[in-house]
Amino acid sequence: MVTLYELVQKVQADDQEAVKELLERLQPKINQSISFFSYGDREDIEQELKIKIIQAAKAFKLESTPSLGEFFSKSLSDFNKQQDSID
């Protein structure tokens, strides 16, 4: 199994299979996060969250590798900040 670190390296090298695998691995967390939103908004929010995760993976500095929880928490925090600015 490829580590999260290796996946992020591949995502940063524009490997689309790595992007797909990263999102598949994070899908349970994504599902948990969107479960708090109204059913009608979930699909849009899920898509936006996935975009933010990909952006975070591409911008992430691998020299300071966090745990999976820290990585996802950062992505979710950025997403929530964006949502707050929209409201």
C-alpha cells in the first residue's frame, strides 16, 4: 500500500491516478464531514472539499509531513473558512 506521503509526492507530480487514490482514501472522512450539511447541498460541498484537498496536497511542503489527521484537518479548516466567507 502506498503511503500518504508517497501519494502526495505523486499528486504534486500531476499523477492523476494518485489524485484518485488520495480522494478514495479520504472518502470516509469526506462523507463524515458533509453529513452535517443539508442533503441538497452535500454534492456541491463534497466537490468543493475534494478540490480543496487536491489544492492542499499540491501546495503541501513535504519537508514537514503531518499525520493524516493533521493533513485532512488543514484541508477541512480551509474549506470551512471559505464557506464562512460566502455566508
